[in-house]
Amino acid sequence: MKKALLFRNDRLGEFLLNIPALRAIKETYNSKVTIVVSEYLKDLASCIEYVDKVLVWNNEKHSLIDILRFSSKLKAEKFDFSISFNPTKEAHLIGFLSRIPIRAGYDKKLGFLLNHKIKDYKALSLMHEVEYNLELVSLIGAETRNRDLNIKVSNEVLVQWDSFLKEKNITKYMVVHPFTSYDWKSWPMDRYFKLIQELKDKIEIVIVGGEENKDNNKFDSLVDDLRVFNLVGKTDLLKLSAVLKKAALLVSNDSGPVHLSCSVNTPVVALFNTSKQQLSARRWGPWGDNHSVIESGNISDIEVSKVLNKASEYLF
């Protein structure tokens, strides 16, 4: 059995879009797969059936002593190959110092430390990120016919969420995620609330967002006037996966929850700004069937009626 060490310690969406590549490695080599992620992704990474072990190495600058200690720990594991999905100097250096014989990744950020590498042209958005990840693992001969995203949602968390739904007498609901990491990617908040106003008498609505979104004054001033379930800042990634799995639909900006929703087979209507090629829906849109993208060169130009009509196709 081959032992594989995989680095993907950046953001939620980027991490989830590696699932088909992980499957390719597992299927091709019957590998024991160890994946290196940031702390906040640790529990979610354990929900991927192709992952055997999870290690934490946050995507931040570490001291040389820390790098040497981590490399020494990995060296003792005697990995057969490593792949750096998100190229960083530290990941490439750690693979080299760990004496891993096959080291694959992108030819950048100390790329000379790799012995299987390709140029990073992903910013051109010629393919989806899933396809780029599969292209990378093909360097070592890994392939799969099944390109689906899927994670196993914790039964314990599902039971807890089912209890909440039963308590609130909710039989069907949709999820809205009105946040994203950059303002230029964000559909205006007042548009989201107009959308919710149109839908809230027809279906229950759950609003989700991270801890960092709790103090959004514009959001707070609007949500108080709506009859919705506000879970912003109240769900970790495991609970969010359960919330999305049971939902009829997610409406969201380009963000990590889009890919988490795809991973639990819940339809998505994703709103995209097309002004930056490297962040286009062609590369970062919802992966799989039964999802929709509404896009514009200026995301503020997307009309509420267009999103409402598309959401209604899924809901009613």
C-alpha cells in the first residue's frame, strides 16, 4: 500500500474541490492518504471517505524550527509521495526535508524542490478547479472516472439538526448565504433581503454565515425585520454541512458554502461577478449537475427578479 501525503491547507472551497483528486489517488494506488489542512478544516476533512489521517499545519508563516520538527515527524512516516495542491514554499520545503521520494506540485514557490511538476496556468480559468486538481494528480498516474464531490455528514450532527427542525415544525427550507470574502464578489445585501421578502411566506428561510459575519451592521439592521432563522456565526463546518444537506436550495455569492452544498448534493444558485478571469465561474462555479450560475460583469446589475425566478424553479 502506497502512503500519500497531500497538502491543501487554505480555504474551504479550495479544499473541497480536491475530493475527486483524493478519490483518484485512493483508487489508483489503494493509498493510505494523509492530508495536511488548517485547523478549522480538520473535522470536515475527516468526513471524506478517501482520507485516512488528518494533520494540521496552518497556512501561515512558521519558524524554521517548527518546519524542521514537522518535517522530522513526517520523515518517520516514510511517505511514498507528496502532492502540494496549494503551492507554498513551506509545503515544498517540508516535502523535501521529509525525504519523500516523489514530490509533485506546481513549478513555483521553491518549485525546484519538486521532482514532478507542471506550470501553474490556473489563473487563465481554462478549466474548473476540480479539473486542475485532477490534472495535477495525473502527474503521478492517478485517475478516476467518478468526479463527484461528496462528504459523509456526521450522523450525530444530522440528528441534532433534525431535532431542531422538528422543534420548529420545519418540513422544507432554503438557505441563504449573503456573504463573501471580497466586496466586489458580493451581491448587495439589500437585494438579498428583497429576495427573502419575496420568498419568506412561501418557504422557511435559514441564513448562514461565519463568525466573522456576525458584526455586519448592514446585515443586522435588515435581518431584525425578517421572520427567518438567523444562524450567522452559530454553525461550525460540520453543522453547516447538515444544514445544507437537508435544505431544498442554497442561494449564495461565490464562497465556500457553495462547494459544501455541492458536496452534500443540495442544489445551488450561485451569484458571480465575471470581471476577474482568474475567479470566474468557469473555474470556481458549483461543480456537478442540478446547479445554476447567475453572473454579470457587475454583480450589482443582477436583478432580484432573475434570482427569484431561478430559485423558484428549484423550490416550487
